[in-house]
Amino acid sequence: MILPVLVFYVALLFTGPGVALGVAAAWVYGGVAWRLVRGDEAPGTLLLAAGTITVRVALTVATGNPIVFFLQPCLGVFCVSMGFLLTAPLRRPLIRRVVADLVPLPDHVTEHPRMRRFFVWQSVLWGCAQLLNAVLSLWLLLSQSLQTYLLVRTSAVAVLLGGAALVSVLSFRHCLRRLEARAPLTADAEPERA
């Protein structure tokens, strides 16, 4: 996520927005080409990035407005924040699926009331963090130069999301410790010794 922005910014410093768009797109296409030349399969996320940047560059060229290039990610972040916030009160919030992708846990752990409260709290935390990210990004995009937008947004988002990630990891560890202290985490109610 950071490298294409950095590549765009460096190209913008030495050229103009049009060339910077081309360089950013070439960076992503180069990643796909590099994997194919090496005989590796290009990951789906990289192919999605290539498709997304193609549409973003085409829309930017068609409108002649470089702000359009950065508008789509702002709107995407806003949608992600709404996904977290709107699913927070549900039995299986979106954040639970994200956690399951990162840390596979048995059903008896994820169904525990303490873990369900943890998922609600994490949904609200990440929903608010991403909403703040979207609002800040949009405000910077519409009120500042592209150079200022890129520098300030990248730094602010790194701090914001890094802080949210730290809080999440510490909260997760605390929640698991509390679960283990109150009741064993194994399905047969016997504690596992490591």
C-alpha cells in the first residue's frame, strides 16, 4: 500500500501528475510482470490492485483531475468503516471474520460471551479508526495540494492504524488471558500445557 504512493510521490516531485500516474501504474504492472517472468503465479490481491489502478488511471485521465485518482480509496475506506460499525451489534460481526483469517480459533472460544464482547469492541474501534482515516483523507484531498496530501495522509494514517493495531493486539491478548484464567480454552474443559 505504501510503495505505490511513495512511487507516485517521487514521480510527482520530478514530473507532473500525468507522468506520476503512469509511473504508479507501471509499478503495479511491473509487480505482476516480475512474478510471471519468474514463473510464479501472481496473487489475486496483486491482480485486483492492477485492475483497480487501471480503472483509477482511466477515470483520472478521462476527467483530467488528479484528485479522482485518490478519491476511490477514500470512499473504499469509508465503506470499510461502515462495514465494521454496522455489523458490530450482529452475532457475527465483520471483524470476527477478519480475526478468523488472521488467528484461527476454535468455535467454543469465538462463541464465548467475552470474545463476543471483544468482537463488538474491535468492530467499533476499527470502524471509528477507518472512519477517521476516510474523513481525514477526504479533507486533505479536497483542501491541500497533492504533495501535502500524500505526506500528511501517509504519516497520519500510519500512526492512526498502527495505534489501532497495537490496541487490538493488546486487547486480544488480554481477552485470551482472561478467558484462560476463568475457564480452560479447550473444548473438553482441560487446560492445555505448553
